[in-house]
Amino acid sequence: MYKKISKVLALMLVFALLLTAVACSAKTATSTGNDTSTENKSTKAAKEIEFWTVFTGPDGENMVKMIDEYNKTNPKIKVKHIPIQADEMYQKIPTAVKSGQNVPDLSIVHVERLQGFVDNDLLQPLNEYMTANGKIKGENYVKAAWERGEINGKHYSVPLDVHSFVTYYNKDLVQKYGPTVLDDGVITFDEVKQVGEAAKKDKVLGMGITWMRVKFLSWYDQLGGVLSADGNNPSFANEKGEKALNAVRELHDAGITNLDGEDPVQMFRAGQVVFLPEGIWMKNSFETINTLNFDMTHMITFDPAKKSNWTSSHQMVMFKNKNMDAERAAAIMDFVAWVGENSLEWAKAGQVPASLKIMENAEFKQMKQSFLLQEPDTLKIFDYKYFGYAVESLDKIVWEVAFSRMGAKEALEQAQKETIDRINAK
């Protein structure tokens, strides 16, 4: 009898031990699996500001350096840089905001996108956050870039930079073919023609034809043109638009520019082009060429008294986010304010910081692009609400006119009609 009871007790003890082992195993699996993972993700998210940017090229490296420097100041919440191709990011944002999932804490967007984001109720106004921070104020930034963030009485963005189309010029070739043309610091179409004719004998081009859309916009603005007279309907098919396009076509027909299919940027690098209208973001790549003695100035102009440089701006915004709280918003504003105070690294990327604090920096003043902040009224940022439709339509015809495959009047009327059709179809 005793032996039977002992056996039963032994079996019960073994069974109890097995149950305990299974329970411990299950508990261990739970604590080191989903629970811990969720906890780690939550803690990690609380300690990071997700900063989406469109800086996927070399400029992204400069942004990473800036963020690393900021994180070394031991902020309450550190910043994590997430670079995304612009088109991909702009596709992701509406879905993320509307679903409330994976909304970035802070993002970089192009200034031309602001109106559309506001119209679609995607952006968070920053007025309250900026007031609480106390350091982010309009007088501290380039006026043209700051003002574009003000929509319907609310402020939605803080500018990181202004980036413009300017005129690069080969200093040696200018000295050879037109030593006095830059005495006043600007280059006119007549001077391009004069230099181009003189350079022909050496098979050197007077001007390169690059991104035609933004050159057209600069020259159209110089002539007093507007994309829309009433803010809604496009109105760029006119004599001013025709004059801007025909000025390029005439240089092409005179043999002063590159032909279609030729690469004027590479030709400029090789010392075969005198004047090259291009973006300031090209500066660093040109500086790697030891044989290229170059500088930069305002866009080629019709009238020296009317300088205008097409300009865009990367702007820092917060998209609507139901998970945003006051502490995180304050941390984001601390980072935005810090960027405004510490933007030299961004200037090293070839950009022009929008924070006027940079003008106090001696190193920046020596950079070629710094002239733009000395004359900020020359920076033209377009704010037409259907800017995207207009420029996409213009992109299809400006090259055709420049290379004499289409008349300016016909081309502009086509682009304007297409813009109207797209507005009506939206």
C-alpha cells in the first residue's frame, strides 16, 4: 500500500515539475518575445524624432553630419534621419496621415507643395509650437522663403534653405572674350551674344542650354510676367512669355549655344562654354575640377536693373499626427531652432541656408553662393497654387522652342490649355 502511494506521489511530483517548467518556458518566451519587442519599439520611438527628408544624394551626408552634431548636445529626444526619394515620399504622406500610421514627426518638403498639402488638410499649423519655443521668428529668415509658409493666416513651415538657378561663368574665357561684361556684376543677353560671337572662332560656346523650365521662369519674371493674374487661371501665354523663350531660341539659331543632344555641363567642365545657367547645387561638383577657374553670379538678364533668380526652398513641416504630444512637438521645435543657428554644414553642401544667422559666418561669406543672400530681393519663389500643373505643361514645350522645333506663341498656348484642362479635371 505504502509503495503504491509513493509511486502516485512521485508521479504527481514529476507532473507538477513538468507543468512548472512549461509555465516558466511560456512566461520566458512571452517576456523576451512580443512584450519586450513592443516595449523596446515604444521606448525607441519615444527617444527619437523621425525626420523624413528628400536628401538621398551627397547632400544627405551633410544633413547626417548636422543631425549627429545636434544629437551630441544630448537633447531630450534625439533625431533620426530617414532619407526617401521625393516622389516616393510625396506618395506615402497622404496615406500615412489619413490612416494615422507611420506619420513622420518632421519632414522636408519643397515649398511649391505647401499650398496643396494645406488644401488637402495634411499639414499641422506651427504657430503655437513656434510661440512656445520663442526662437523661431520670421525676421530670422529669408523673407521670400518664410512668407511662403504663411497660408490663410496660419504658418505651416520653417525654411531650411533657398536654392536658386544662377549663372556660372568661366573666368578665363570671360577675360578672353568679354573682359568688361562683368564690371557691373551681371550678364545681359546682349553680352552673351557679344561674347558668343567672339568665341566662335575657337569653337567655344557662349551659353549652355540646361534646365529650360526654370530659366524661362527667371526670365519671365524679369519681364514682369505672372503665372496667373487671378491666382487660379494660368495666364503665361503672352508676349512676355514669348520674349523669354525667343531670347534662347535666337542664341541657339546664331550658333552660340549647344545643340540638342550635347551636354553643356560636361562642356563647361571641359572649358568649352563661357556662361552656364545652372543650379547652385552644382557648385561642389565643379570645385573638384582643378583646371576649371569659375565663379557664379545672377541669372542672365534682359535689363541689369531687373535681376531675378528662380528659387525654390526646402521647408521643414509637421504633418497632422494624432500621436503627437506637447513634449515631442517642443523637442521638434528645439531641433528646428538649432538648425537655424547651426547651418554652416548645409552651406557646405552647396546650398544657401535660409537662416540669416549664416551671414555672420566668415566661412560662408567666402562661399561663391553667398552673393544671393546679399541681394535677397532677387530670389523669386513662385506661389501659384497650380504651380505643379503649370510647370509640368511648360516642361513639354520649352525645349521645343529653345531648339527651334516649335514657335513660342503656339507652344505657350498649348501649355496654358493643358494646365487649364488639368485644373478642370482635378
